Amino acid sequence: LIEAGVDAIHPIQALAAGMDPQNLKNKFGGQVSFCGGVDTQELLPNGTPEQVEAKVKELRTIFPTGLIISPSHEGLQADVPPRNVKALFDEATKIY
């Protein structure tokens, strides 16, 4: 994809095989940007706001540039507590 001129990949699907953020950064960092990385299957519906914030901080450490932090692969479902959505976007926007 990179050779074809793709400059951004969406999504980093948090729980999918081969989508570990650190491995993606090590292999493709500087060649392509990424979008995603925040797990919508387990973390957002079942985690705490503090766990969501910690994940965003982890992603920001791995990708200080070249990442749009967002839910990993699909829309937010009804079972995601609003406090976790707020935690995700509050923490993600701190870098901007």
C-alpha cells in the first residue's frame, strides 16, 4: 500500500492480529500515518475512564506524530458509557 502512495491507514484495529501499535510503528513509522487504536470491543464499553486515558497516553507515546487517536474500527455502540467517550476525547485533544 505504501508503494502505491497510500499515506494513511485506518484503522489500527486494537484487538486484531498484526495490529499491535508498537509493531506497526517499528515497521512502518515515518512512511505512513495511522488512525485508530482505541479498543471499541472491550476497553471502551467495559473499562474505566482512567483505563481509556492510559490507553490514549500509551498510543501518544508510541506515535508522538503520525497518529489520529480514535475508536479503532467501528462506530461507538450504545453500550459505551459516555464518561469513557469523554475520557478518550479529552485525553486525545491534550496534544493539540
